Amino acid sequence: MANPLNPARKKHKFVKAWMHEHLNDPYVQEAQRRGYRSRAAFKLLELAERDKLLKPGMIVVDLGAAPGSWSQVLRERLGPSGRIVAVDVLPMDPIAGVHFVQADFRSDEGLMAVEQALAGAPVDLVVSDMAPNLSGIDPVDQARSIHLGELALEFALSHLRPGGDLLVKVFQGTGLPEFQRAIGAHFGKVYVRKPKSSRDRSRETFLVGKGFED
């Protein structure tokens, strides 16, 4: 008789259930059909449509870009005159028309590499789909999520043109209202969004800062 408390068995059942859900997820299936690298593409598509974030010719920085689905959407929507600088500490397969910087943008070297790619041009939009490595300890994961959001905001404040926008992912929970107010101190409007393509059980939420006030 199997031990009901066997952690390996519980993990196996969880992985099996996750795989079943993943393979039957309509967003996963549609991403595969359209050639997107992950279902996350549909989150950006929905948010961009709702808040009018994308238009041809923009200069956009994609923080936490790997595996690249947001950069794929940006490449499609910005047209040949748009410029995209994608940044991640992880490797990312090339995307035509996307300048990828594999670096930690928080380091001096990483920030310098990003700024070299921008060549002094002010940015129209900063997007961040960064998420922390999960520890399973909710307060720790929440604090790390807000910290990543704060880093994205700090980057945006230094590189956005007046009137530019910010889209950043964080987790719902402690620190979110304060972070929302921090964005509101620098942008004309701030919206809290939960895309339909975000799984119901996920704690992720997205903050949109519209109209950067330099």
C-alpha cells in the first residue's frame, strides 16, 4: 500500500496534473499555432489592446524577456521602424529585429550594455514580465516580486521619455498598494490589470503606468 504522505508520489501527481492542464490550455495551443514561444504573449496582447500601449515606430525595452514571447509580440506590433531592446540574465534564442542583451540590468555592466543598445534614445515603453525564483514561502516570494517591480520602475524613471508608459508584473499581496502609489507619483494614471489569459489561481497582476511625468 502506498504511503499517502509520500512526497515523491504527491509531486508526481502534481506534475502529471500540471502537464494535463498545460497541454489542454487553449492559450498554450494557440501560442503553438501562432509560433509564440509561450502563452504569455496573450497577456501582452490583451494589455496592449486595453491600454493602447503599442504603436508603430516605438522604442521599447523588454525586461525579463526570455524566452521571448513578449519580444515577438513587440516585433509584430511595432513594425520595421520600431526598436526593441530585450534584456534577461538567461539566454534567449534570437528574434529578427530584436536586440537582445544577456545581462543583469541591475549591474553597472548590464546597465551599460542596455544603454549602449539604446544609443542615447529615450524609451517610449518599458515592459517587465520579471518574476522571482519561487521559494514556496509566500512572504519571501511576495517581497522579491515587489522588489523586481521597483527595479523596473527605477529603470523606467531613468529612461522613459515624458509621456512614456510602463507595464510591470508583480504578485498580489503585501506591498502592492504601496508600489501602486509609487508608480502613481510619476505617471498621470495607474491601472491594475488581470488579463483573461492569466490563470485564475495565479497571484500575478500587472500595473500599467500611463503618461510618465518627468
